[in-house]
Amino acid sequence: MGRKRCVGADCSKMAAGCCGVKKQKLSGSPGSGGPGGVGAGSGVAGTGHCGSELGIGSSATVAAAANVSRANGLGGPGGNVSGSSSSGSSGTNALSPAPAGYNTSGLSPNLSPGPGSGSGGRKMVVSAEMCCFCFDVLYCHLYGYQPPRTPRFTNDPYPLFVTWKIGRDKRLRGCIGTFSAMNLHSGLREYTLTSALKDSRFPPMTRDELPRLFCSVSLLTNFEDVGDYLDWEVGVHGIRIEFFNEKGSKRTATYLPEVAKEQGWDHIQTIDSLLRKGGYKAPITNDFRKTIKLTRYRSEKMTMGYAEYIAHRQHHHYQNGIGHPLPPYNHYS
């Protein structure tokens, strides 16, 4: 079927989320409740987060700080989705494949690129340093230190998500991002704290949780509008759907690339889950699925645990301008 690259102002319409969330946010992954879960929402192309439980829910919102819209990218308890396409472009035309690659060979199990990371054999833009920077930002905030200085990795603009998970079972602890391209230095700084402290599904993070955290940075690329709602690959593409609900209101919902594979869903199950997440409550028929406008995209994802963060900074001489020493290990044990 016909495909169209999403470039320029068109990408501003992608400001949705990928996991369930309450008002003022869009979501892009399943939340508690399963594929039959329901969400409702309205608003301008917005924010989102992600979740690991099998639920639905997301909500669009008006662009947040600096007119940049946020989105949640996995799933979580309750929430709504909406998708009016009135958010500003906010530099969304700059989806450039920045040449700041990171060699991912030899990474530990917790310090690894996610499924679908990279594309076309080119070097990845996402890097371990980005996860380190997110940990630095959160650490400084929780302990009241001055924010870390400007990092060394590329500052090119990308749509992005920051995801926090916790514990050995890696339960979702927060995930919010934006489909509007943001310069990475300010974008990661902002969404590190937004996902850690303002994900409405969870209480704000505390110092005690730091040693059990895992941080994932996802950079979204290769947006394409497709003519067939089945024209995407599970485990490779993230998808964003746009549709009209029973009342004729336009809604949007999205899942990051890893969601469908992690939940064990096929194409139809994923689409139906997104419809419920977007607040569609009527019976879902194949004729209705064919009315969906679908955009597919890819992501580069890097994940790092707290132990890897400490080791990366201490043993690989990672420096991000942080003006204080980290406490000893036994401070977190």
C-alpha cells in the first residue's frame, strides 16, 4: 500500500504517547486491564507514557512546557487517549540520523539496546551516556545538588521517551516522552524528571528507589504513514493510530515498538488494544479497523541499570560535569 514519510509539520501530529495515563497525557503501551481495557480522553496532540502491565489507557493533552507535547509509551492503570492534531511543530522536521553512534557490542545484559534498535545498519545514535545522563539528572534532583552540566553526546533533535523500571522483575515505574523532536540535552533532562516524578500512575520517585532502577532511553525515527492498518511488523515498528470515536471525535493512541512483542499480541490484538486505549467503546469490526489512519515508526533504545550506571561512571571514567562525588555503594545497599 502507499506509504508517506512523516516530515516537517506533519510530525507534530505524532505527539501522542504509548502507555496508559490520566488526563493531560497520551499513552503508548498497555496498562492494567488487558486488551479489553478502556480509556477516554480529549485534547491536543500530547504526552504519553508506557507500562508493562496488560492494560489500556492514555490521554492526549495540550503541549506542555515550552509547547512540547508529551506522550506515555507503555501502559499503566487507567487513563485516556485523545488525538487532536493541533500541537505545534516544535522542530519536528529534524528527524536526522545523527552520526553519534555507540558500539553496543559487549554490553552487559542490563546495558543493552532494545528490540528494533538501529536501522539500515547505520550506527546507533542512542548511547549508554544518555542513560548515564538521565541517572545523573535524577540523582542530582533527589539529593538537591546542582543539575549536571551539558553532556558530551549529540544534541540533535529527536522524538524521545524516558522509561524507568524497578526491581528484579523490572516493573514499570514511569514512562513519558514526546513525539515532537527535541534537542537531546534539554529533552532528556526534562523527560527524565517528568517520567520519574510526574507520571500520574505512580507516586514520585524517592532516593531509596535509586539502586533498584533501570533507565531506558528511546529515540524515535523513520515515521511513515501507511495505507493498510496491517502494514507494520510486530517487534520492529511502533504504531500510532488516529480514528474517530462513536461521537465523531478524533482520537489517537500509540505503542512503542517493544509493546506488542512483549505482550504476545498479533496485529489485530494490538490494533484493538490501541482502540480501547484510545477510548473506543463500541464493538470493533474489521470495517472499522480499515478506517484507521496508521503511522509506523522505529526506535533506538538503550537500557542501563543503576549498577551499570555506577560502573560506567567509575570504571569508564564517565564524566558529565557532575560537581559532586557519588556516595559509596553501601549508601544504596
